[in-house]
Amino acid sequence: MRIYGLELLRGLSVTLGHFIASYTEGFKRTFANRLRGQVRQDPSERGIFTVQYPEERLRVPERFRVLPVLIFNGKEGEKWTPAAERCTACGICAKVCPPQCIWIVQAKDPASGKPTPKASEFFIDVDVCMNCGLCAEFCPFDAIKMDHTFELGGQERKVSHIFDIDKLHVSTEYYAKTHPKAWAQEEEARRKKAVK
Amino acid sequence: MGLGFLIPAIVILAAAPIGMMGLTWYERKVIARMQDRFGPNRVGPYGLLQPIADGIKMFTKEDLVPEGADRFCHLLAPILMVVPSLFLFTVLPLAPGAVAAPLATGLLFFMAAGSSETLAIFMAGWGSRNKFSLLGALRSAAQMISYEVPLLLTLAVIPLVVGSLNLVEVVKAQEGFRWFCATPWGLTALALTLIAGLAEVNRTPFDLPEAESEIVAGFHTEFSGMKFALFYMAEFLSTLALAALAAILFLGGWDGPAAGVVPARWTNALWMTAKTLGMVFVMIWIRGTFPRFRMDQLMGFAWKVMVPLSLANGLGACFWVLRPGLAGNVVSAALPLGAFLVFTQLWLTPKPHLTTKWIDPALKL
């Protein structure tokens, strides 16, 4: 003798449980600000897993890397100046770049006409860059770093996707915010060097 | 004979597409929540305008008729599918007096109109000149024949107890919280009606006529654009009508506590709507939970479980009418329960081992 139908009722209770949990967990996340911007696919986690992308974003890992940026010493919102710029136009990044997407022009002293250790032009072809991060790896001056900005879609390729020196420069403050761990390590290293 | 019939006719014709649109949204939302998703939430607040977007899309789609199809059948099938499902609403009372046609044979009319949809399904399958369509239509016919029997046997308890086939009378017999779902036979009949009704309107787990994993989309494989939308509409309208019927027959229809402030007819209509939507929720819930039946399981379930169970339930209801009180309640509870326990054991009986003739005996299968 076997009683039929009990497992059917159990199945119904499972789906109803998911139905209710999707609302209770939703309220909890809205009002308790729980798990905001995180992946919610832990096996113990209940409720809706969907992250509603444009409105809600997952935090990207610190070492996530898209496109190099140039760093200058300064605050966010400031415009870069040759004095604050870290890049010395040594060209190592351009040489090491596997798809050869970096183009640098060295600045010249307007008075004497001699080359100065600064870049006057710095281009990166965004669509060619393969986000390998070798430029940031090899830069001896911590001047070029990988960024987190990944929403780069465009309607055309030849103007807006060639980033120039103004577009590439970001402040140290911005970099410290997006890469807190890496920034702390670099600061530590610089401090030790200064003590020596 | 005035033009008074026009008003309910217009109300039904106007409300049905809106109700169907709301129902698609409701179904998608509930199913999504059960599957830990959001469901439609991009068009309008909470995705409420999604059905309108779908409707516009349906209107702009190309109307394709397969080469060699029976064009007349192909055109007529979706229309013949929708019309009976609109008929269903004529006999369903929303509130006291708010019924298009208080037929003395309301229940019979409902069943007759509901089962005539099979004809349209068969026309769709035949007219499409597609083997999947025809398979779906044949499945639909087989399923309808099987499940009509337990459904009618189950619903026979209603005139037995109420003494009328008029759905208004049925609700009046339940007024004052004497809902039939509170009686043992009524509860069994509600469950049986719901199961057989799901089979009647081809909803999961009885959606074999449109089983997408096996026969593309069954009888409406070859339909596109608004014709396809009409099939969808008919299906949803039948679902809604069936839920309303279950609410009327077993959940007391418009009966419910009145608020006092608002006129009683408003609360009555509200109760009826709430009960109907509740029944629809149960149907969606079942869809969100169970996988589809296999054809032999479908037939076996109808004939081996549902038919004996509905007969036992009818017998129990007879006792309930003859001997009101404890004895009637106990007997009408014990009979269907016993029948269920005994007849479900039929599944456990060893199946005869039949060898198919064309199998090579040398294989020793």
C-alpha cells in the first residue's frame, strides 16, 4: 500500500515557498539594504537572484581590469597638468603592448626645443586594446594603471574610440578609491623607498 | 424582446480581452515569482503595460497560412475557439442580478459550450496541413473525451444537492457561509473539478495538445499574429471562466462579509472577483509545480482514478442529502477517501508484459 498524492502536495508547498520568499526576501533587501550589489547565488540564499543591471550593479573585484588610464597626482575633478603628470613618455608601455595600441608623442620644451620627460600626446585605440594589463605591469613610474570602466559601447569607431591624453588622465584620488588595496601597497613601497 | 441583451453582450466583449490581458500578466508574474525571477517589469509600473506591448506586437506580425492548408478551416478555427469561451461568461453571475443570461440550464450550457472548443482545436489541427498540428488536435480530442466524463460525473452532485442547474440558484443555496467546499463531498468535488477542468482547458500538467517539447506547439503550430493571439485568448478566457465556475459552485460565488459602507453589490462583485483570481492562482501554482503527464498516464489517471472517485463522491453526496448531520458527513468523507486509496493502488498492480509482434523473438526481450 502506498499513499499517492502526498509528494504532489509537497511539490506544491515548495513552489509556494519560493513564491512567498521572493516577496519576503525582496522586502528585506529593500528595507534592510541586504546583499545590495552582491551576487546572491549562495545555495542557502532564498528569494530572487536577479541583479537588475542598469539600475543595480555588482561591485567589480579590485583587480578587474579594463583599459589603461594615466595617473596624475591630484584630486578628482581637477584637470591634469604636466607638473602633476606621472608619465615620463619613456615608451615602455607602447613597446610592451602586444596589440600595439598605444601611441605616445614626447613633449618638447617650447623655449629650447629639447625633448622633456613628459608626454604631449598619448593615444590608446580602445577597440584594439586587449586589456592584458602588461603596460601597467611594466610602467616604472606607476603612471599607467588598469581601470574599471567597462561600458564603452559606441556608434562609430574612429573618433570616440581613440582615447586621447585628456580622456586618459585620472587622478590619484580616483585610483585610490577604485583600487584601495593596490594603492595602499604602492604607497607603502614608496614610503620605504623614501626612508632609504 | 428589447435591446436589453446588448448591454451585457457589450460588457462581456469589452471586458474579456482586458481580462485576458490582465491574466497573461498575472500568470507571468506568479510563475516568475515561483521560479525566483521578477517576470515582466520593464513596460510600465510592475510591467502592467506588458500585455499591451504584446498585443501591438501580435497585430504587426505577418499572417501566415501554410501552403496546401485548408484556408477556410485555418481561418475559422481561431474564431470558433474564442466564441464558445465568450459564451461561457454569459451564465456566470458576478453579483446578485449581474448575470447576462440566468439560464435554468446554466451549468449544462457551460459544459456544452466549453467542450465545443475541441471542435475548433480539431479544425485548427486539420486545417494546418502539419503533422504536429494534427497530433496535437488528436491528443486534444482524446483528452477531452476522457476528462469530460469525470468532470460531468463530479458536477452532477450540484443539481443533486441544490435541485437546480441555474448558477444563480447554486450561489443562493450557499449564501450565509454554507459554502460547498466546507462539506466533505464539496471539497472532493472542488479538487476533481479543478483537475478535470485543467485538462479541459489544456493547461499544464495536461497540456499535451500543445506540448512544446514533443510536437512544437501542437494545434496552433501553424498560426501566427492575431490568429495565434486568439487561441491564446480563448485559452485564458476558458481558464478564467473555469476558475469562476469553481468559485461559484464550491466557494459560494458572491457570498462574503459585506463592508457595510459600500453597497452590497460592490462587495459581492469584489468577493466573486477575489475568489476567481484565487482559483486562477491555484491553476497557475499547479502549472508552476508539475511537469506534463505522459499520454498513458493521462488516460490512466482519468479512467482509473478520477471516474471511480467522482462516482464515489456522488454516492457520498447522496448520503449527505439523505442523512444530514454527522452520519452523512462521515459517509461522504469516507467514500471518496476510500475510493482514492483503493483505486490509486491500481498503479501498483504489475503491468502485463506484452511483447510487441514486430520485435524479433531472437532478441529475447
